[in-house]
Amino acid sequence: MNVMPGIATLSVGERKLLQDFVDEHQLFYGPDPAIMRNHKLEPRTAAEDAAMKKHDDPHLLNQVRGRVISALSESFRMVEQMGAAPGAKWGDLVTAIFSASGDLSEISPAGIVTFAGVCQYPIKFVNKYWTHDPTVGVRHGDGFIHNDSRYGGIHNTDQSMMMPVFHEGELVCWVSSTIHEGENGAIEPGGMPAKAESRFDEGLKMSPFRIVEDFQVKRDILTFLQNSVRDPKLQFEDLKVKLHACLRLMDRVRAVIAEFGKDALVAYLRRNLEDTEAEVHRRIAELPDGTVRFNTWIDSTLREPALLKVACAARVKGDRMTMDFRGTSPQLSNRSVNAVMGSTKVCFLTGVLQNIWPDLPHNQGVLAAFDFESDANSLLDANNDAPCAMSLLPMFRTITVATVSFPKFIYGLPDGAKARATVTLAAQYNQPATFVYGGLTQHMEVTGNFCADINGNGQGARENRDGEHGVSPLFGFMCDTGEYELAEEELPMVRLIAQHLATDRVGWGKYRGGLGYEQMVTARGTSMWGFMTGQSGSWFCSAPGLFGGYSCPAYPIAKVKDANVFDWFKEKGNAARFPYDIVELMNERPIESGRYVTADAGMTFEMVQEGEIYMICQGAGGGYGDVLERDPAAVMKDLSEDLISHESARDIYHVVYDRRTLIVDAAGTRAARDAERAARKARGKPYAEFVRDWVTEAPAEDLPYFGSWGDTGRIIAGSGKTRQVMDAGAIQPVFMPDPRELRIAALEARVAELEG
């Protein structure tokens, strides 16, 4: 019997032939772990080294930087003004420039950090696999597109155009333009399918491929993409918009080269990265060595209630900081709330740049200064087979992790410390709270996308003042919430209330969090329209307070079904007595024929009858500091602006005042607060006693719990008889039962019981 000799017996030449054969006949160029798990800077190239030696004048490089940032700002505005997608109109986009190796060196001043931060991965994929492939190649005038988060992305709604910039035949940098496009042909309209049970339900999954050749869009591929989505006009228009933004950015880069020389541009791109990474290490070195632990939970899979743990231990030692996410929930193989680690890291970067050190250049050098640890097959580090259309839920928690962890390191630093370069603040509301929609418009056009109210999260309270109301999404600091009148011209959606700051939707504290706004929306003029939402936070608060501040409330979805509010408005006097407030509407129930429903805010797509009302709240940020230290005058101001109720003023802030005039009784307030402090002491327990009474060995048997419980080495998944316990190093993905099948089984059992 002849046996094929082992590889060890092959000569060097034979091994090379074998490797060449394997490389040439690779079955599938899937996501490359060597690329996707590496967030560090690529090694400095010989060209970069020579350019930096030639140009070491910081003033010259700063001039180059100014030109590049101006170009990025211009290209951003081009996309914002010309883009067709709702996300383009409201600032959910970015333009960026990368080194020739693919490292993100600078983003547009008003752009979304995450969109650019993840573009390094597909650019590096193109560099590695397509540059020398004889069937592909990378040439002057090429443009590559991609959206699959497994190759680098947040989720599949975001589409990126990436173009190489050559000078005299040499690749000197890459430029990109990214838009949250929304509609992508997924199982549910709008691009963020909560119902997705596999990656094949997510619509377009574009690995990086060329769609532009010699600066022209390849119409055959464009037609394929248009044929794959519900809104082919959107796909075409925004592809052109991204292309021309990249072309403008390329023109400006060439102008920089013409003025300062190619080496000056190359030196700036690299110096920007290395200096930023060095500065972050300097700031980390000023932090005290130690560990800050912060755990949070997602309370829904968007299909059923569950407590999904997102664990974090932030460790500082010297000038290194490690974010340890071990102990997080296992991945759910047939739910859409998983995330890949490359995207998770970039969301953490957003938290650092937006809330901790906003003065730093927005580039990959910040991220490269951190280390990360995670469990494979966990919710934040899912494998490539897991659906991740709603990866925003766990990834947004990593932004909160940064916001909560860093202040505990920074708090005691002197004001002059570099690491103390910002005002600390509590967590911003961290839900993608918006209506995703789809169907046939009043103009008989098929469409699907999402609403701009996602961009108005309440900001967390700051260490010296209150948080801002509905200021921005936690994933971007320069986004708009759109003009609803314009949206209503295009879509059959009518806002009964929009951006209404409702009473007591607040994170209380010495300084209170900024409020989110309520939304009441209905449909009119179409017989085929529907909504979904993608948020959790209906039972477990989504924005924790800081240093004694209160968390924001929990927010379910509310509906008035089986009634047409437009017909009801026609009856005399009804318009005047309609309560434009969710709580009042749900409690007073003025529409007699309506069916009033509250439910988990994670709603999968459902059809809407004309005039039915759907309501959500864009939640508040967390509070900062002890509520008993809040200035009574600030409490009265909140009362006068209807931001809080008299019950909050009395029972939470313990302020004594005249309800008619809002004049504070200073002596009475001091006495009330002293009494509450005494009551706190009476309620208090020694720590050991508290732990004995509060801490349990495991979560309750009937609680659907996922993640570690005390010991991060043991991972719990599920409840009751189906509960599993796994070693953290050997997590098996969890398959969830179909909620409809469970409901059918329960109803069949009930029928059998009644028949018996």
C-alpha cells in the first residue's frame, strides 16, 4: 500500500509548489481572521519610513493635515446634500482617508467614527487578496464596494465605496465614503431585520469587490444589486453619490501632492497614526493601575425576553489598557443580535472618542493603543455563521462600557493631567430607538428604511451640568433628526407627536440626564405598510447613572390597534381632547373602539392598518451624582419646564416648595434631605450582610439568562430544564426555539385542558 509522504518530508521547493497550488485553488475567500482580529497598525513600510525621515517638520505636516481635513469635510457635505438614503440626509455617513496599507488615518470632522473605523478591514482584504490576483487587480480608477460586517462593517445596512489613490503608478493611500443606506433586500424591509434567523436572511452580503472601473460604474453589477433590494433607485443614486464623493476627495489629495509632494502626504498619514497611538499610551499611563468592572444586560433578543449579559473588566497596567469582555452571553445562532469582534472594537473606539477624549484625532491609532480579550462564539465575538443584522444592541453596550469605566479611573486625577482632558459624563441612552418601515407608499412606490429619530438619544449628565436633550445618537456626535414634513411628503407616515419631551423620562441625579423624546406615528394613504423596531430596554434600564445618579427608565412600545385615529378626529371635539402624550393616551384611552397594547419594544415587522397608532420613546441619559445634592432651584426649573413631575421633586429630590408658586422652602428642604439621609443609613446593611442576602449561587431557574454568573469561566445559557452550563473556552452557540411554535404549543395544551 502506497502512502503519500507527509509535508515534513517535502523539500523547500516542493513545499512552495504545494503552497502555490493551494493559494491558486483556494475554494472560498471568506473573511480572513488574520485581518478581522487585528486592530493594530500595520508595520511601517519602507516608503513610509523614508517619507517620515524626509519630512519631519510638524508645521509642514500640520499644513497637510489641514488640507486633508478640509477635503474630508467637503466630501462629507457632498454626500449629505446629494444622498438619497434617509441616513445620508441626516448625517449617518462618513468619508475617510487611509494609509496605503489600509490603516484609518483621518475621518471627516462630522462623520460617524464606526463607519470609517471598520473600513480598514475590507481595504486590507483587497490589498491582500485582489492586488495580485490576475482576475481582479487594483488599478487607477477602480472602486470597490462592500457591506458585509464579517469582512468589516457594523451591519449590512451600511455600504462603503473604497478607492485607491495612485501617484506615478505607486499606491499612496485609500479614500472611502460610507452611508447607512437602510434597505438591502433583507427578510424584513429597511435593512435591520429583527426576524433574521440566519445570515441568509440579512439581504445583500457584499464581500469587497470592484464595481467601478476606469471611474465608471459597472452597469451589470449595479443591475444585480438593484435587483436584490426593494428600492433600486436608492441603490443606484447613492452608489453614484459615494463614487463622486471619493472622486472629489481624490482630486483634493492630488492637489495636496502637487503642493507639498507625495512624501509629505505619506508622512502625514503615518505620523498622524503613530503620534495618536503614543498620546493614548501617555494618557493611559497617567491612570491608576487597577481594574474597573462593569456589567450590563440586554433584556430582549427582539423575539423573546431574555437577559443577555455584556461583561467587561477594564484593566490598566502601566501604559496599557485591556478591555476584557469574557463572561459575555453566548452567541445566539438564530437571532440577529450577535456581533463580530472587529466591529465590537470599533464601537468601543466610538465611546472613547465621543465621550472620553474627543480632542484626539479620530483615527485607528486610538484603537491600536488598547488590547481586547473575549470568548469565541460569544455575543460580542460571534462566528461568521451567526446572523448579526441587529448587532447594534450588543455593540452599543460597548460604547456605554467606555463611558462608565473611564470616569472611575479618571475621577481622582488632577485637572492638569492629559488623561483628564474632558468632562466626565454618565452614559448616553444606548438604544437604536426608531421605527423601521416598509411597504407601498401613497405614491405607489415600494420602499423600506428607517426614521431619523434614531439620532436623538438623550445625553448623560455631566460632572458639572445637566445632559443635553435629544442631542445626538450615541454612535455619532453630528447627526440630524430630519424634517418630518419632508418625510411625510415621501412616505405614508404621519407624526401625531414628534420630538416631544415627556415628563419624568429622565435619569435623575445631582445633574440629570438629557431627556429623549416621544414619537407617535401612524400610517395613511396606503393599504400595505408596516413597522418594526430594533430596541431593547423595556425591562432593564439602558443608560446607567454614574457616581450615585439614577438610570433612565425602561421604555416599552405602546400601540392603539383596531381603530382609525383619522376617522376619530373627524368627530366634533375629539381633536381637542386627544392627549399628545403616551402615558396619558394609554391611561385615559379616549378612542373607545381602540385596543390598547404595551409590549417589548423589540417588535418584528408587522402590517399596520390606516390610523393605528404606534408609540416609542427615545430614552434619557443617566444621571450624575446624588439626587440629594441637586440644587433645589434646578429642580424647580425642571418642574416649570414640565420635565419632571411633582412626585419626582418630592419623592426623589426631597425638595419642599409651594406647588403653586414653585418657591422653595430652604429650611424645609434641608430638613427633608437630612431625614432621607438618616433613612438611608437605617436601611443600610454591612457589606457582608448585604451580599449574604442579595447574592445567589445561580440565576433563578425560570429566568432566561445568558452569560457568566460571578465566575467568568462558566457560561450559563437558558432557563429551566433546557439550561446549559459551558466552559468559557468552549462555548457552543445557542439555538433558540421559535416563539411562534412555543405559543402554538401553549395554546394547544390549553385547548386540550379545556376539552378535558
